[in-house]
Amino acid sequence: MLFKYSITTAANTPSTSKKKTVLKLLRGKITQVIVVFPPGPSGLLHLQIFRSTRQLYPINEDGDLSGDNIRFVFPDDYFLIAEPYQLEAYTWNEDDTFSHTLEIYISLSKSGVFIE
């Protein structure tokens, strides 16, 4: 299964007041995450993805993704076996004039993962 999320973050959204977006998923195994920064944000739009209080992408604490016209691809084997079946995306935008949008694609497998 493939999930797609587009997140637009307003100009002047500081890292101290990050925008939270819930990425609702299903029970299963995350097999890949793709994050796309289209042309335009010039590295001023930032992203962190968490599961509850644990930062997953990038994995290093306090690290973040940013860029301009770049695609990040993360192959993974992350299991979502307990509710809530979701991740949380936190974004901020240092641009003082323009809002910016990024896209997140999450591939999730349900087959062969669980014995029920």
C-alpha cells in the first residue's frame, strides 16, 4: 500500500513552534519512506518524522531534512503493531515571505508480517 501526504507550512513558522501533521497509516510494516522537497524552498523548509516521542527520519536526535529540488529515499522495516497506527511529521519554514510544500510517500506492507 502507498500513502501520500502533502504538507504546506506557512512562512515564518519557527522551529520553536513546529507544525504537527499526523500521518495516519494502517497496521503493517513500513518498507519505504520517500520525502520530496520540490524546487523553491532553498533549504528553508525543514522536516522531522516521529513515532510518538521517538524520532525516526532522520534517526539522529534533533536532525532534520531540508533541501531544494531533492528526493530522500529511506528503505526500512519498521513495524506498526500497536495503535495508533500513525507517524507525526513536524515541519517549520524559515522563509519570511513564502509558504512551502513537501510531499511524503510511505509504502506499507501487510502481507506476511503478522500471524493472526
